[in-house]
Amino acid sequence: MWDMQRLWEGQDGEEISEGRFAKDTLERYAGCSVDDFCSNLILTNFPKYVDYFAETRDVEICEGSMFKVAHCPKEDVSMLDFKIGSPAAALVVDLCSFLPVKSAILLGMCGGLRRRYKIGEYLVPIAAIRGEGTSDFYFPHEVPAIANFLMQKAVTDVMEDQDGTYHIGITFTGNMRFWEFNEEFVSKLKMTKAQGYEMECATLFAASYKRKFTLGALLLISDLPLEKNGVKTKESAAQIFKQFMPDHVEKGVAILKRSREMQELLIKGAYHRNIGMGHKLREKALEQMQEESSSS
């Protein structure tokens, strides 16, 4: 018969720490070692995104009891599908915050709430309305859920460089997926003036702020639920993945690369643990500038 107390305490007889518990849980849920994770992380709630990422990078897919993951050491990027909803969003940040991840980006989808929006365009959320409830575990309700500035700056930099069509605003993060025909809720949603509806951002922003986990988001507008016949259907969903998923994923990789460049240059917005070699890099750049100035 197993000695459950000893299993809980660990091999050395010491109580299991929060960090060890988090890493052990992540390995169970992801089906891989925590050592496999790269220092840049893409979060998504679409397994097809992980399939595309793994296929285009020729890397293996790992699946545990909850997550689907692929790691690309060549690009130093891991992608993790954490499924749908705010509890899963909270869990993935809580667990991954114990990894040496320097930058992370959510590649999600949202319902666009403006008539001028078009399917396939992007929404860059700067904040999220906390309508989901899970973020209350991290902060009192009067604390706003705000995206990390450095990451969202990296997002807009990449969107500008690639001439992408995007909108900036706030999302309403809810805990209900089947709401489109609920007139009372629709009226409430319109009153908030939110530009998008989704189910994870407020939780991700609150949890990442609490955990000092550098996280941003780029949302693909996948449907226009307030417009006539604008809800997502089985056929339209399949077309969205086929037409827009590759661009979304590649933008995510480019955003992570840009965010790391910004961190190395000590651009404000990163948490101190993410700065890494930034001071040395800046000193080297200044020395090079001085040499070039003196030689001219």
C-alpha cells in the first residue's frame, strides 16, 4: 500500500512547495516535461492552432490530461492549447508563471461588436471588462484587468509592419458562450461599449498581473454576433480556420520576437525577471554608437 503522506511530501521528506506542485501539475496536464518549454509562449484555445504550429515547424505534439502542446526550440517558442473559459485561463497562467517564460501572447478569437468590423480583422485589447467572475480570485472587482503594455506595443508594432487591419479597444470577458439570443444580456453588453466579446482575457490579464507574467493578446474577429445572421456557424468556423489561422499564428511568433527585442533594450513594460541581459545589450549598443561617432 502506498505511503500517501510520503508521496505528498516528496522524496526528501519535505513538504511540496507551490512551485513544485505547479510544475508537477503542468507536466500531468501537458504530457511533457517542464524542461521542454521554451522561453516564449503562445497561448490559444484552439487545438487546430497547435496542429498548424507543429506541422509547419516539423515538431511533435504532446498531449496530457488537459493541454495540447508543441515546442519549437529553433524559434524558442512553445504553443499551448488550454481549452475554453476563464477557469482554464486562470489555471494556465498560474502554472506557467513558474516557468522561465519571458514573454507570452494569447492568440484567441472574439465576436466583433462594431458594425464597421469585418471577419478576419484583428482586435488588440488594452483591457477587459471583468464579467466572468474568475478574476475575483486575484483582485477586488474595482481593480481593472489591463493587458501588459510592452506586449501590446509589440502587437501593434508587428501589425503596423505587416500592414494588418486592426482595432484597439476593450473586450467584455463573460462566462457564458451561448448568449447571442439572450436579449437582456445583449442590451447589457451594448451599454458597456465593449468592442469585442470573449471568455478569457480579463482572467488572463488579472492572473498575469498578479503573477508578474508578461502576457498580451491578439484577437481574431471571427464573427459579428450583434449583426443579422452574424453568429458563427459550423461552416463559417471551418472557413475562418482555413483562411485566417496561418496568418494569426505567424503574427504571434513575430510578436514574441519583437517583445524580446524590446525587453533587451529595456523598453518599459516588462517585469524585472524578464529583463535578462538587457543592461549588457544596451551598454554594448551605446559603446558601438560612441565608436561610430568618434570614427566619423
